[in-house]
Amino acid sequence: MSLIKSISGIRGTIGGKPGESLTPLDIVKFTAAYGAWIKAHTIIQTTEAPKVIIGRDARISGSMVTRLVAATLQSVGIDVVDIGLSTTPTVELAVTAEKASGGIIITASHNPVQWNALKLLNGDGEFISAADGEEILSIAENETFEFVEVKKLGKYFTDDTYLQKHIDAILQLPLVNREAIAAKQFYIMVDAINSTGGVVVPMLLKALGVKKITLLNGEPTGNFAHNPEPLPENLLQISGEIQRSRFDLGIVVDPDVDRLAFVCEDGSMFGEEYTLVAVADYILKHKTGNTVSNLSSTRALRDVTEKAGGTYFASAVGEVNVVTAMKENKAVIGGEGNGGIIYPDLHFGRDALVGIALFLSHLAVSGHSISRLRSVYPNYYISKNKIELTPEIDVNEVLETIQKKYEKNPINTVDGVKIEFEKEWVHLRKSNTEPIIRIYSESATQATAEYLANKIITDIKEIVSQKIRA
């Protein structure tokens, strides 16, 4: 069993002992700490209580966790608006629409069915900062929260309109070309992994004028038909279905609908890294500007951005870091290479729904098949590896030694160490919980990407060996 407390929330497996997994006691404790933080940072102009929006994905434990979260927030004097079965970006939009003080999304994102989590939002509908997360962790650890007397209990409301409101907001975006999408008469297969995507993605497609939709794993039971992370090895079912039929493309989302992947008409993968690249290309054709992705995302976004006359910026890994860099550099589009699209004209959060609308607009206007569209972008391959070290090894010292070894190369130390080799790179990041260094590399061929990673791994082993001998 596992329980992970971090600055972004609490995540764990259901069942087990308190403090070791995601039990009701842990959920109540952490929610109460978040409630205390909300109250400490909310300026109330009237006698009204602070308001928090909650929503969940379809995983089996979702309704149970929701009831615990709602009751705990009420017990610390916070009004709750429960928007029910929803998506992460929909909750983010609801926070600002309701002028709420924050939000909690009950989802473990791409984790398997036994996991659940609380994702925490601030009053802007964005993920809390590292400093805010540390404060909430401290409140939880020291139990410096109090429950209110009966006459000050928060109220509980429900609102099931926000999925439609989310879609309506997307349709109003100038670069969402509903007419072009409808005219193409796309035939689309959707793999909704038995979660909220099975409800909202068909709603969106119909609103965009798509009439031929086949839904795979569409019933939101929470019994995921396969590993819910939208990686090629988990998408064999939809790939096979598309190969056997005449679909124009496939759409895949994760359980909370903030990650997006596409399948080409021949069953091949468009590439999760290229979801952002394609959407950015479309945006940059209509608006000159800057882009942002994290340090472990493909160089293809930089190539597309510079070709369009913009400037690319890299952020530390993590959505909150991408958003911060987007605001600082006035990016017109940004996100992460895991299929996360952040389009600031709608909101600052990864949003698969707006990604679908913008991608289909791009595909429709281009006149290409989806495989042909993929072929216009530069080909890069990413290799993902890790090396486990013994606990006595100082990981920071190892990274510093690697940095010195390659000091003649362009190096970025915003998040670990990223070394540039012309149009290739290697990114090393240490784990916050284990003596592990994660190593990501990218090149124009898979073989070269793996060679670069193995070269760095060999360097690390040599450094460690020298330190042991010393």
C-alpha cells in the first residue's frame, strides 16, 4: 500500500492502515488542513463562508472519497459546491466561474484503479504553489486545524451543469472552427477508459458537428479496461479497432481528461509528445507569440515556435511550473509532452477538451489526413531511463559532477541538469523520495537517444565508482 504526501496534494492506494495508504482518516486530516489554509487566505467581504468546488473522475472509490471531502470541508466552516462526475479542467473553470476560494479534484489521474488522490486548487482555479503546498503539509502534520460549532457548519450544494458550460466556453473561442470540423464529416473512435471522458468527449464532439462517433470503454464505471495512462503500449485495443475499420482518427484521454493522445487512421500513434506540437503549430499560424513546455518535452515544439517567429521557453517539470513560465513569458500556448495542452485564452490548466477542439480545427483546415499532418513535423525520439543508487550516495554531488564534465555544452539547471548536444539533449532529474536519477534523452533516432542515455548512465556509474574508491 502507498501514501504520497506532496506539495500538490495527497495520493495513495485505497485501504490499509492510516499513514500508510489513502484511508478515510488521511483524507479527513488532509482536507481539514486544506480547509484551514483556505480560511487563512480568504478575504470574506460579508458574513458568507468561503466556498470550495469539488469534482471527481469515475474511479470506484470516487463517490466515497467525495463524501468524506465534502463533509470535512463543511465541518471546518466551508461551503461546498459538488459538480459531481467531472474533469480536472472543468473543476478549474468552475472555481473561477463560482468566484470560489479553491477547489479539490478527486482523481489519481493516470494511476491504476486502486489509487485515488486530492488535487488542490487556489482561488484562480490553478494548482497551488510549492509554498502553499508546504504550508498545507505543515498544517496537516501538526493538526493545526479546528472544526466549527454546529451553527457555523458549511453548506453543501450540487451543480451538474459545468460539463456543458465547459463545452460552451470552448465553442466561443475564435480559433475553434466548428464549421470546418463539421464539414469534414470525421468518423472518430474515442477510448474513454471507463471514466468521465465517456460522458464529456462525445458531448464535445457532437457540439463541434461530429456525427459519426464510436465510443470504446465509454461506460464511466471506474473499472478501467486497461492501464489508464495513454501510452502506446496501453492503446492496443483502439489501434486494432481503427486498423480494422475506416476511422479518420482516434482520440484517447486519461481518467480526469487533462491528457490527450491521438491515433492515426492506420492505427499508428500520432505521438503523445506531438499533441502539443500540433496544437501549438495551429495557434502560431494565427497568432505570433511564445511557447512553453517542460525540460523533458520534445524539441519539436521549439522548432515549430522558432519557425513561426516566436521564442520557446523551458520550465521545470510540473504543471504549476509550466503555468508560471507561461505567465512570465506571455506564452500563447504551452503544456507538457504527456499530452497536456494549456491554452491561456480559456484557462491556465491542462485541458484535453480544448486540445481536441483546437486539434480538430487544425486537422480540418489543413486538409490532411492525421498521419500526413504528423509527417510535417520534425521527427524526434525520447528514451526514458533511470539509475538507482545506494542511499549513501549524494545524488546532488553526482549531478554537479556531470554538470562540470559537460560544462562546454549548453546546460540548463532549472530542474536537475539538462545538457544540449546541437539538436539532441539529455535531462537528468533526481527523485524527491528515493536515491534515483531519472534520465530522459532525445534525438532524431531512437538508437541515438538510447545511446546518449547509456553514455550518461556510464558516466554516472564511473563517478559513483570513483567516490566509493575514494
